Amino acid sequence: MTAFSQVVERLGGDLPTGAFGRTYRIWRGVADFSSLLTWDDLNAAIGRGRLEPPRFRLHRDGELIPWQQYATAVTTRRNVVWQRIQPSRLHDQLHDGASLVLDAVDELHEPAERLAQVLEGVFRGRVQINVYASWTATEGFGTHWDDHDVIVVQLEGAKRWRLYGPTRINPLHRDTEAPEPPADEPIEEVVLRAGDMLYLPRGWWHAVAATQGRSLHLTCGLQTTTGADLVGWLSDRLRTSETVRAHLPVFASPQEQADYLELLRKEVADALHGGAIADFLTARDAIEPGRTMSSLPFLDAVPARADLLVRLTTARAQLTENDHDYVVFLAGGEEWTFAPPARAVLSPLLDGSPALLGHLAETSGLTVQQVAGLITELVNANVAAVSER
């Protein structure tokens, strides 16, 4: 069983129905996560990526360390200014208690991208993965809370998490008020070691520090989906209604205004039927752009080569059938209707896993040329990519 499948298995326990959005969960010894991101991978990203603040940054004792203390401004011949990391100065800061943060490593490193896709399939929302590294017991951020749920994956070393719980239930990024500070003493203190995993709901105050020696972990931020998102989607959907599109009866009598509000209330209530949440999630999945990837060097069409690797660039595509048993495929805001054999081509790709063009042709009973034509349509719509490895 792969590390990805073990993650899905653990998350599929009581988290969705028992803990999600309510309380924390810890899973011990889930898998060997060391291959998700190594120190060499991190060195390569820092050294070659032109990573600038705030994407790459250092924190110590709750304060952001100015980039001038570990980087130098460089002006290119095209008058572009960027901050070049100075390794010796970076090492000094880290030795003195700074914590290193690299945002969105899923956009830079394929195993992290794969983990993000796996989590997006589970939680049906966008996932961003950040890297955190520290070498001392100094806290990087102090006691704080996040406006999104997180899944923490400990790659190496150990990290102490002091959990204080929420002081405002379900706080938002744009909220009407800020949460009050937590109590002085945590309600729980846990130590994550390599292979462990933690779920923490948004709004939970926490403080984090390495226990001893170096620590490396990934924090997977889950897109927050709230009733406000459902209402916003519903507002757009109701634009088909003449009642909703009508002028607001600003100058009408109180009775006429009340009559209009009653009509509006009924249409909103009817739209909020028992399946509205499922409809909303399906609609959002169908327009999720995913992580777009080019398919160079193939500019015109995907060649009929059995050795090419194919993958979808979104892990939330939808595959159904219509009344005539034709396959309906929804991804990236586009919809296709294919003949039944296309199901065997598309099904293995739905979770973002790559597959050989030749294998898809063999299992579907189509020719390699036919499968290449189908994939070309998806590549041209920015929802699939092909590569030679």
C-alpha cells in the first residue's frame, strides 16, 4: 500500500462524520512520508526557484524576519529585481532559531502535487501544501489560528503542538470580528514524529516548535467551504428566475414589497432542496481548473504513441452517463459526451494518476490513435497533459 493510499484510508475513518470541522485528530505511524519531500528537494527549490518573500520566508518568535537578513537584492539586465538567497546567512538565521516556510510546494515538486491531488479528491476542495522546517525549540509563529483546516504530515524529526481550541467557532478570512485570545494553558499537547499525521480545524489556536533537533513537515491547507459559498453559488444560479432578475420594488407599497419578498423566499427555499449541497459540490468540481500543465513538445495533437503518459490536471473531474448510456465527462468548466468505450479511458485518470496511452487503449478496446484523439481534446481544453515520462 502506497503512502497516498494509506493517507486516504486513515482520513476515511471517522474524520468526515465525527471530527471534520469540530475537533482535532492524530494518526500515528501512517506511512513512511520521507519520499514526499527530502532535504535535497528543498535545497533544489531554494537554490533554483527564485523564491521570494512572502512565498519563501523566515519567522522567529512570532515575527517575520526581514529578507535583507538572509538574501541580497539582484537586478537583472532586464531591470527585474529579485532576492537571491545567501546560504550562509540563511544557515545563521536557522541556527539562531528561525523557522523556514515555503508556500505552495505542490506547485514545485511532483510528489507534493500528488499528495495535494489525493487530498482534493477526499475533501473536494483546493489544497495548498506549505513546507515548514526548524532546527531549534524556538517557536516560529507564536500562538495563532488559521482560517482554514489543515492536515499536517510529519516528514522528519519531531514537532510539539500545543492546542488551545477555538475561541470563536468557524472564524472566516473575512469575518465580522476576530477571535479572542485563548487561555494561557493548552487543552492538549501532542508531539508528532516522522510518519504521523494531524488534522486541525480552522480557528483552533495552536503553538508549534521542534522538540529537539531538526524537524521537517508539510501543512496541507484545505479550502474552506461554508454556507456563504453555497449561498453565493445559489445567488448566481437563481439568476434564471424572473423574480430574482426583477427590479427590487423600492417604490412599491409595503404590501407589494411583502408580496415580492414572499415570492423570493419561496424560490430560495425551493432552491435549497435536500440535494442542494451535492449539486453545489458537483458544479464546483466541474469547473475546478486544477494544476494546469503544458504538454510540450506536442503542439498540434497528441501523437499515437503507446509509451506516452497521460494524466488529468484536476483530481475532481466528473464522469457520468446520460439517458442514452453515453459517457458525460465534466472538467475545467467544459463538458464532453463520448461513446461508452471512453469510460475505460477516463476512469483510471479521475484521481489524477498517470496512465500509459497504450494501456488505456488496451483496456478500452480502442486503438492508440483513437485514444490519442480523445486525449487531444482534453489537452486542448487545459484539463489533461501528456509527457514522455
